[in-house]
Amino acid sequence: MPSPLPNSRFKLKLILLSGASGTGKSTTAYELCHRLRQHPRRTMHVHIDADCLDAMYPRNDDAGLMLRALEALWGVLWEEVWGRWVDHGAVRATGADDGEAGPVGGLGVAVLVISGTAVVLELQRIRDVVVSVCAGQMRGLEIEVLPVVLHAETVVVEERLRGRVLGEELQEHLDSSREFRALLRDWTAPVGIEVRRVDSGRPLLDVVEEVLAVSGL
């Protein structure tokens, strides 16, 4: 893996996108990444769907499997992100403000979007995994954690679920969604970290615009 550049400034925005079933996590994450690709700066970004990292049966309710899978996957992806920063220059590769500046002294920005029903509940452990993987390049690297919780009215969530889940599984999804909506509603972020709560019962583009705004992108 490439060595860290001296005196360089890099920022990794870690967006944790949570929400109960039916609040639009995956759809929002996909559109968010699309917007980042279409932006003039073409910000380098990675999207990991944490709900797929431990999708197996019988299911282990402990987050340990998800975290181990995240560490392995992010390790591979981070090597690619860092390598591109170093090989191509942080400014050119990630769209820092000064398009003429080189990587030394420039500000490179990359975005890691981790979506999942309850990823914000594992905020500290996920951050620890990300930091651990990035440890070899931590000099000059800032990691900003941005927890975002999507929420919508019950009638909106249930309408969405009824449109995509059939048979006996529907009630299971409805019950799970209700449980996690209450859990996420009462969740508070660690001291020093502000949680952004976004109403996803609106048109998708409006939701993504707000996520971009609260994330400073």
C-alpha cells in the first residue's frame, strides 16, 4: 500500500445512513452516490450496504460478524482509495477546491457511505474499524463521522413495504420496522457528534438534497 504523503490534508467523510425498513435507505444511498458521480468535483466515494454483510441464516443478532466483514471489505476498498489519492494527486482525484494544487498541501475528500437498518447504533465500533483499517495512513487524515437517520410516517412506510414484500413475510417486516423506528427515534449520538434526522417521506431528490446539505457535500 502507498505510504502517507507528508504535510498533506485528506478528509474521509463517514456517512452512516440508518432507518427502519421502508424508510428508503438503499434507494437514498444509491441516489446519493449517483449525485456524487454527477457533481463537477466527482467526489471519490464508496457505498457499503451493511445489511448484506451478515445476511445469512440462522442469523446472529450480534454485530460482530458484520464488523468483521466490514473490516475485510473496507481494507480492500481503502487501499484503492488511498492509492488513487497518492497516484493521481488528492486534488485531481477527489475534487478539492483548488484544481491546480498538487496533493501536498491540498485537501482531498472521499466519502464512505455505510447504509443499514441500525448502523448508527454501532457508530463507535464502526468508526473504530474504519480508523483501524486507515491506521497506516492516519498522518494528515481526518475522519468525520456523520450519522443520518431516515424516518417517515407509519402510513408511508407500510405502503412501501406492502408494495415490495408479499406473503407471510410482510407482517414480519412491518413488526420489525415498527420496532426499529422506535429504537432509532430514541437513539442519541455520542457526545460531540450530531445526528441528522431526515424525513424520507418526500420525493427522493428532496431527501438526497437534504442528506447532501447536512453532510456538507
